[in-house]
Amino acid sequence: MAGHATLFLADLPNPAIRIERTLNTIESSFTGGHAVMSFNDLRLPADAVLGEIGKGFRYAQVRLAPARLSHCMRWLGSANRAQDIATDYARTREAFGKKLGEHEGVSFMLADNAMDIHLARLAIWHTAWVLDQGQRASNESSMSKVICSEAIARVADRSLQILGGLGITRDTVVERIFRDTRAFRIYDGPSEVHRWALGARIVGGKM
Ligand SMILES: Cc1cc2nc3c(=O)[nH]c(=O)nc-3n(C[C@H](O)[C@H](O)[C@H](O)COP(=O)(O)OP(=O)(O)OC[C@H]3O[C@@H](n4cnc5c(N)ncnc54)[C@H](O)[C@@H]3O)c2cc1C
């Protein structure tokens, strides 16, 4: 079916499949990075096709909700790590006559982090529960993706801030979490596109 996506498997190396270049990206969490690929005159046997010809997009859609949720889970772990590192620092570092964490400006950031982490965890749990009921969880996974990517980015940002100059070095993993979580608000659909899709369903009476 011309113009419709098809999923297939192909052994590598194959002269018809080329990696044109590997992109330099803000994040570093995917092994091997992200590549621009080209496919030219690729010939495959019929049994290389996964499922049916022309249904690739539909198959890919099925994995969207669980895949989004696994991104949310991974980044929730990163947020917890950033919060732990920031908390250790706030408990031990002294500034202006007392521990950093005894300054309200810092303890409030730790409290806001705890609330964002809690919110993200509850959104993940609820979406996982809806998926467990056998539903597609399109709305829930969209909401969770936006809630988690934005909440976790706030946690990374505050944690880096608490670490001061140390935060912008690569001496802790918080700098990397900050960069990686920025990309999370773009891939698997930017926040605006999820809001747009949710808004359209609300206005159309489907949600
Ligand atoms: C390195 C890399 C890795 C990726 N990995 C994945 C992945 O693992 N899984 C995956 O699904 N995708 C992945 N993507 C693709 C990613 O989901 C897209 O880049 C993203 O959906 C945005 O599409 P676009 O880049 O074409 O931006 P554009 O469509 O050009 O949009 C640019 C910006 O415009 C705004 N915008 C777009 N549409 C609307 C709208 N309807 N309403 C309001 N604002 C809007 C948003 O702010 C958006 O960020 C990856 C992309 C890159 C570069």
C-alpha cells in the first residue's frame, strides 16, 4: 500500500540501509545516540514484514501509551536521584552560619521537589492501572507524559540550583539529568501537542 507505513526486520549490515550521520543531541540517555538513516532500494522477502503491509503506523500507535509510561518511570527514577543528591548536599553544606537545608529558600525547594515527585508517581500508577484494565489509556498517558516531563524537569532544575556551582559541573549526575529531562518535553510528543490533543477531545465531548 503506497504511502502507508510498514514494519519490517532486516539483517545488518545491508548496503541499502545507511547511517547518514549521528546527531549531537542535548541528551545522552539512548545507547548509540540518534541517527539519520537512509533506505535506498531495500529488497526484503515477504516473511521480513511484521504483521500486515501498510499497518505499521497502527501497530506503532499501540505501543505509544506503555512506551510513554516507561519514559515517565525512567525519568521519575532520575528525579529521585537528583533529589537525593540535592538533599545530601543541603544537609551537609554550611552557608551563612547554618546548614544550607536550614535556609527556608532551600528547604522549600526540597519540599516542592517531593510534591512534584509524588504527583508524577501517582499519575504513573493511575495510568498503569488503566492499562491493566485492558484499556488504551490514551488520555491518561497523554496527561501523565505532560505531568511527569514538566514536574521532573522542575525537580532537576531545583536540584541543580541547590547544588550551586557544583550543579553546573559534571561532578554529579544532576547536570546530566537536567539535560536529559529537557529533551523529555519534546520527544514522544511535545507538551503543546498533548495539550492540543487533550483540548480537542474535551471540546469535542470525547473526554
Ligand atoms: C533526537 C530525537 C529523538 C527522538 N526520539 C523520539 C522517541 O523516542 N519517540 C518519539 O515518539 N519521538 C521521538 N522523537 C521525535 C519527537 O517526538 C519530535 O521531534 C516531536 O514530536 C516534535 O516534532 P517535530 O520535531 O517535527 O517538531 P515540530 O512539529 O516542528 O514542532 C515544533 C514545536 O512546535 C510546537 N507545536 C507543534 N505542534 C503544535 C500544536 N499542534 N499546537 C501547539 N504547538 C505545537 C511545539 O512546541 C513543538 O515543540 C525524537 C526526535 C529527536 C530529534
